[in-house]
Amino acid sequence: MIRKYCTLSVAMEAQHFGNVGGPNPTAAFAGVDGGITGDSPLDDSLSFLGLSVQSEFLW
């Protein structure tokens, strides 16, 4: 039996983690005197977004 077909699959996934820390530094220089202001690293959030595309051709 001979089969010919084409398939295409697309998938997207997103993840968001709140209050787990982020890629930003926890302290920054601010003010005219160059003092350091900071916050807790756990105040930041972290997110990911991914896309996958798959194709198949059979002749």
C-alpha cells in the first residue's frame, strides 16, 4: 500500500513564575550621592515563552 501525506504541527508553551527572582540585579545605584537602593530578589517574576514547529512529508 502506498501512502502520501503531509503533516504540520505547531505548539506554543508559556510559563510564568511569580516572586521567584528574576534576571535583574537586586541593587542599583541611585541618587546624587551614588547610594545603593535595593529590593528583595524574590520580588521579581520570571517568564518563558517557547514555540515549536514540526513538519513531515511522506511520498
